[in-house]
Amino acid sequence: MTTTAIVTGAGTGFGLALTRALADRGVAVVACARDAVRLRSAVADLPGVHAVPGDVNDPAARAAVLAAAGERIDLLVHNAGELGPSPLPTLSDYPAGALRAVLETTLLAPLQLTQLALPALRAAGGTVVTLSSDAAVEAYPGWGGYGAGKAALDQFAAVLGVEEPDLAVYAFDPGDMRTAMHQRAFPGEDISDRPQPETVVPAFLRLVDERPASGRYRAADLAVPA
Ligand SMILES: NC(=O)c1ccc[n+]([C@@H]2O[C@H](COP(=O)([O-])OP(=O)(O)OC[C@H]3O[C@@H](n4cnc5c(N)ncnc54)[C@H](OP(=O)(O)O)[C@@H]3O)[C@@H](O)[C@H]2O)c1
């Protein structure tokens, strides 16, 4: 049973929806996001949730997250993501510095946070989940930077899964969700037909509860009847 979790990017969107659901289950959650006021107010009423404001790219913030979690981590969720420029530029115009920022948050921060967390994850026989996207496997114009980051993160999860056979390591593709990031990807468009992030949480919980073999899983394939 999951008792201690870290969720990055927990101030809004899917990370907040997941944090709420974990708190409902009695899980002690260390919740991280950059906007301290928004994060603290979002989790203020959630029992067992410890807000640790900070940027996952900041070594001190990663250390603070680990210190708050303690010596046993059952679940580490690399949910914080970086879309890159909006509107999404084609690769012909993609600024290298913007891609570097996407890769810092998408790939390097999860690597370094995982490295810090591994002793506590091993102690718990824990689970690591990275948030993937269909843009990691499909070729959509404009999604080259974000998609390259998510493809790299998928491969990170795949290799971690074989290197750490006592852990469960999943790349989880949530599908489209009505969030701030999704709106930035489609500026000016009506995204009200996209599902709320709360509707994806049951698929995520099914994944960590059933603990299938490490690998890449789509929420759509884990759908839980309402
Ligand atoms: N929405 C979709 O349709 C969709 C589809 C596929 C995959 N995903 C993936 O799902 C995950 C969650 O996305 P979302 O749509 O829920 O995003 P969101 O609503 O924009 O929320 C992102 C959260 O991450 C935090 N965050 C961003 N950068 C951070 C950083 N460097 N350090 C710490 N926290 C950071 C943000 O808060 P602060 O700004 O306060 O830091 C916010 O709380 C992402 O990995 C995304 O790529 C989303």
C-alpha cells in the first residue's frame, strides 16, 4: 500500500487532482510547484499533504522535497512538465534555448530527483511514474520540442525499469486534459471538450494499485468505469 508519495507540479492540473485523490486515500504527499502561494492554498485543506514550494530544476528544491519525504518513498510522480513556447513553433524556428529549458524540466530534473530518491524508493520497493504524452510517439507539427522531451523521458523510464527490477517504473500517458498547459498549447481555442484531469486519476490509481510490469501505459487503456 502506498503511504508516502512525492508529486511534482502539484499546484494545478493533473498533479493537483492526483494529490487530492492520494490524500483521500490517506497517503502522505509531498507536493511541489514553483508558485508557493498557489500551491499552499491548493493543498491547505488536504490532510497529510506537505507543500514544498520550489522549482524541480533547483537542486535545493529537490533536496527539500526529499527531506520532507523521509526515508521511505512508495510513489514518486514526475508530473511537472514544460510545454515550451506558445504558440508551438515548428522545428525550423525552434529556439535552442527554449528546447534546453524543455529538456531541463522534462528530463534532467526527473533524472536528478530520481537519483536522490532511489535509496528511499528501494527501501519501499516503490513506484516511479513519469507523465508521458501521445506527442512522445506521434509526429504532430509544432510538437517537436515537447515531444522530443517526452520521448526521452519515456526512454528514461524504460531503462530505469530494467535497471531497478525491484521498483515499478511507468511512463503514463494521460491523454488530453483541460488544463493550463493544454490551453497554452492551443492558444485562443476552446478546449472545453477536453476531459478534466480528475477524470484521468482513476486510471493512474489503477496502474499503481495493480502494479503490472514496468513499461508505458495509456490512461485510455486503463479506463475505470465511472
Ligand atoms: N494537459 C494535457 O492535455 C496533457 C497531455 C499529456 C501529458 N500531459 C502532461 O501531464 C503533466 C501535467 O500537465 P498539466 O496539463 O496538468 O499541467 P498544468 O496544469 O500546467 O500544471 C503543471 C504544474 O506543474 C507545475 N510546474 C511546472 N513547472 C514546474 C517546475 N519547473 N518545477 C515545479 N513545478 C512545476 C506548475 O505549477 P507552477 O507554475 O507553480 O510551478 C503546475 O502546478 C505534464 O507533465 C504534461 O506534460 C498533459
